[in-house]
Amino acid sequence: MERIREAFERALAAALPGQDLVLERPKSGDMGDLAFPCFRVAKAVGKNPAQLAQELAGAVAVEGGELVA
């Protein structure tokens, strides 16, 4: 799991250079193993959080993991 977390962190950092990126554990296990709250970053880049999540889900790929919005 730690390997996948680190891979997602690297992929998100490449997609959003210069942003403060924090991965969290979702409150519900039904929502996956990791979560990236888009709200602060979306505001910083001037996008709607849902739009940013959709863009990241389509652009970020990590072997052994799946990003969904």
C-alpha cells in the first residue's frame, strides 16, 4: 500500500507542480484506500473541485492503482 501511495503522490505532484498535496484515508472504506481532497488545490488553480478531480482521474495513472473522481 505504501508503494502505491508514494506513486500517487509522485503522479499528483507531476500533474500539479508547486501545489501542497495531501493524500488521506477516506472516512468510509467504500470510498477507496486513499483520497485527495481537491478543494484547496482547485481554488489555487482557479478550477471547480469536481472538474479538477475529473481531469486528474483521466490524466493520472499509477500501476497497481486506479484514480476515480
